[in-house]
Amino acid sequence: MSGCGECASSRIDWIMVMRRYSGLLVTLFFMASFSLMAASITTKNVKIGDSTLYYNEAGTGDRDILFVHGLFASKEQWNGMMVYFANKGYHCYAIDLPGYGQSIGYPLSAYAFKQEADYLNEFIIKEKIKRVNLAASSMGAGVISLYAHKHISTVQSIAYIGGAVGVSDKSDAFKLYAETGVNPFIPVTQQEFETELSLLFYHPPQLESAQIQAIVKNYQDNLAHYQAIYQIFAYQNQHYYEKFNGNFSVPVLVVWGSEDKILLPPTLSEIKMRVPRSQVVMLQNCGHLPMIESMDETCVYYYNFLTKS
């Protein structure tokens, strides 16, 4: 990793944070843990649709960044970047998409990309955000793209940080599922969980056995729920790729890990074909989650992109 003092620390401790809300969805995420983060980020909520959406907020001012997570993830994956950009004078938001993290109480219909994009619009209106820099990972890229096509006048820039739904449809994870019937997104044994880590990260974090057992047990106890969400995602993902339109009138940054096995990195020409006006960064020795695994480099590239945009 490159040096980046504002990212709060040069040492990254990998931890697993699990939250259980009323016996419903447990959000599983990996994040870099820094003492500075807790003092810099505030968790808030707002009524969106028929339930309550939770979000993290850091910084002040009128230069707004809205971070959106991917499948089975949550707002906390952006903590490191939020601290960095708050210290640079940006007003940062990271939401738990309806149905994920703390944003529970939504029906299964909420997991549709178009519905999530509509919820995103409602959030932006309620927070009175006039012009927003959108940044998203994985499935979240599909959500912000749909939002941008409907509300481009409110969008300052777009960033796909990590493998982006719509830009690539090749995946070692999907291939494994098709060939073996083992879904690495829903691990129900320790071996399957370790497989998931190897697909997500170039350097997988080392977790205690008790942590892994607790994570796997959650998937076992809530298997039907996770399977229903995944089926909605998989159906949408296939059709969304075929119809994806990455031609935007605002600047677009594409950051991809060279070792991403969840969504295999396309060639530069393939990305330019899918997202014509994009600036492309390929991070070496990095997996599917560059905001975590290569956070320092990702912060610098994104900051340079924003200042030039």
C-alpha cells in the first residue's frame, strides 16, 4: 500500500463485525479498524419508503460524496474512505441500502435494483443534497448507475470502486456455483467461508475459529432469507449486464482490483467499451474490495479524480 496519512493509520487490523437485528438479516462486512473512525463518523437514520434507513455521516460542507455498498455488505465498509475525505473537506454519507445492515423492515421487493435506486433518490432529496459524487462497489454500482440515468442533473461524478455490476459478467464465484452448487456468497461451512474470503481478497484476513463459526451459524440459521435475496440479485445481474448503459455525461472513475475473483477485471478496451468516458485504475495485488484491501491507494486515486472533476 502507498502511504496516506489521512487514512488514519499505516497499520490495518482486519476484524469481523456482525450485527443481529431482531432475528432478521445479519450484515457481515470486513473493514479496516482505526481509533480515529469512531470519533469522526456519526450513525443516523431517516424514514425512507415504509421503513427506516440508517446511514453514516462524516464531515461538513457542500462537497457531497455518497457511498453505496454491494451485496450482503453494509455502510461500514466505507469507514476508512469517509474519514479520509471528511479530513479533506468533503461531506460524506454511506448508507445501508434498504434490506441490508441496520436498514431492516423492508419487503423482498426492496432488493430490486430499480427500487433501491428510487430509495436512493428519496434519501438524496430528504438530505437536501444538491449535487452528489456517487461512489459504489459491486452491486451498488448498478444502483447508482440507474439513479444517475434518471437524475443526472443532481450528479457531479460517478465512481465504481471495486468490481462493478454491469461492467463485467465474468466471475470465478458464479462459475464455482454453477459447477458445484456451492454458493460462496452464502457459506454454510467453515470451508465454504474460507472459499468466500479467497474470492473476495488477494490477501484474505485471518479470523479466529470462533468468529468463523458464528458467521457460518448465522448463514445456516437464516439460509432461506439469504437464498431469496441472492436469487433476486442473480436474476437481475444477468439481465442488467445485457442492458447496461455506462455512457454518462459526467466524469466516471473505474477502480478495479487486478486479482478480483468476484467480478473478473475486464481489459482496458472492454471497460472503455462499457463505460466510454471513464478514467480507469487497475490496482495490483488487490481483490474485490479495494476500499479495504488497498484503501490508501484508492483514497489517493479518488481524491485526484474528484479534484480534477
